[in-house]
Amino acid sequence: MTQPPATPLPPPRERRRLRESKSLSQAQVAERVGVTRETVRSWEAGRSTPKGRKRTAYATFLASVEAEHAPAGTVAPPSLNSRSAGRHGSAPLTRSVEFVQPPVRTAEPVNCPHPTRPPKTAAEAFDRLYTHTAPALVRQTYLLTGRRTLARESVERAFQLAWQRWPEVAVDRDPAGWVRAAAHEYAMSPWHRLRPSHRRPEAPPADAADRALLDVLLSLPPAYRRTLLLYDGIGLGLPETAAETEATTPAAANRLLHAREAVAEKLPVLAKPERLHERLAELAGAEKLQAPKSTLVRTDGERRTRFWTRSAIAFTVLIIGTTALTLRTAPTRYEPVPAPGAVISGVPPQMGPGPLSQADKKLRATLRGSGRGGPHRLAPEAG
């Protein structure tokens, strides 16, 4: 007797993406399907495949989630946590957490009849990456900086840089990770301290617990804060976290441990990594940060590139013109420098009039007085 064909399932990365689009944790999905959280984690990592009744229940759940997003015409976003499966082999910080991304409310629909078809142009591929990565990345960068405007600006600059280097980003193994690293580097730049807008503190979160957590995060050193966000917030493995923060794996592990200790010291309720992950997800989801449209980002990036290109051309023309003018006005033959003056013996030095003596003063007074009462001057007349 032939067995009925197995219920089709989307790829592991698509399974994770569908769950994150509903802001569900792996434990919540496991409760709906009737399995353990480790089983759902294994399904999303591709290490195992559901069978029988569990496969049917899991496929039904994924199909219902996909049906909710089908009318909008959106495309499956690339998962930011596609590399989290590698952490299962990293000790002693081996554990599996995922960043529960809030639902994207401002997703820009891609004009295509089949959402799963490959993009035809570079602009369409860039728009897909931006639409499904930028909203979550803005919220993650806000946790890193504590400033809403800087978070949006960092993500926008990162995507502008990605559009300028799109041939390189398009073939990258993790384009979302490439953009995330660029956004974090820009957001953590120390030069932002010199900006006048950074001298005024931004409005804190409305909830007191969110304010306390954000204050603790901002009190950590930048490298520790970024390591904590990547590992406990986004869900990267320890080697990937070390590579993105440009540190060795032992150094990243030490930063993570010290950051957890600092958070647990000020907020004892977050001593467990699982609870810390949940609070980071809640804090990121509480901020309604909107990212500009992908077309505006591409347009602004191209405009910025044209501006700097024209500035470089104008500066080069100015240097060339200055050099040509210098060559035009410079002397074409050697002109010797006049020799310095020398003292000649026997010739009295040239001197100016000195002070008048008493005799000179008397004569001057006589001449001035005689000119007033003397005879009129004789003027020659024509004969």
C-alpha cells in the first residue's frame, strides 16, 4: 500500500521568518503544535523534519500565517538570525535564543504577482532587503544608542552604503548582516558626541521598567553593549558575534559575561539570559520607529553620491587651475638676488638735520620778523 505524500513545508529559514512575522516565540509555536521548544528550534534550524500528525499541524500553522500576509503582496524577509544555529557548538555560552521581531506595519509591497520569484533588477532586490530588514534594524539600533533619530539615520546611511556597493552586498552570504554591521558601526561612532543635537537628552520610554533597562544598557561600554545585543538580543552565535565586533571569541565571551553581570547587578530580575532576551524584545517592540521608504533611501544615497562626486571634481579642477596659474605667472629665467649693502670707508654717512643751536634759533626769529614790516617784494614787469 502506497503512503500518502507528505505535507509540503517551506524551507527552514522561511519557517523562522513566518513565526517572527507574527511576533511569536518558539515556545508559543511549540504550544500550538503540541511539541517542545527544542523541537521547534530544531525544525527552524533544519536539523530535523516533522513527520505525521506533527508535520500536518506545523504545516497548517505556517500556511495560516502565510495566508495572512498573502494579500499584501509582501516577500519573505531574510532572517536576521539565520546563523543562530551555529551557537549550539559554542561553549560555555551555549544556548539558543531568538530575537522576536515585532510585526512590520509599514512594509512596502513589491510589485510582483508571485512574491517568491527572484528579483529581476538590482533595485527590486534592494527594496526587498530593505523592506523586510530596516524596521527591525531600526529598533535594534535604538537599543544600541538610546536615540531614535540616530537609529533611523544609522540604518538609512547603512542602506545607502549598501546601495553604493550593491554588487558586493548582493553576493554576500548574509546581506542583512552586512547592513547591520554597517549600521552599528555608524551608530557607535564617537564623533556623534560633538553634534549639538546630542547635547540634549531624548525623551525616555514611557514605561518605568523600559527606562530602567535602557539606562542599564547605555551605562555599559559600547563594545559590551553591542556584544550583548548581538548575542542575547538578535541571537547570533558566539563566533559570529566575535567576528562582527572584530574581537576574538574569548574576548567576546568575556564581554558578554561582564555585560550580563552588570545587568543582573542593577536588575536582578534579568539574571536569567532567557528573561533578558524577552525584555530586550519587549523594549525594542515598544518603540514605534518608522523607517523611510526604500525608494527615498536609494534616491538620497544617489543624490549624496552625486554631490560628493561633483565636489571632488570641483576640487580637482580648482587644484589644476591653481597649478596652471602658478606655472603661468612664475618666472621663466633666473633672476639673481641683489647683494646686501656694504660700508665704504672715507664717505661720511648720510644724516638728516639735527637740532637747532641758539644762533640758528635767533637767526630764524630775525628772518621771520623782518618779512612782516619790510618792503614789498619786487616783481619783474614786462618791458
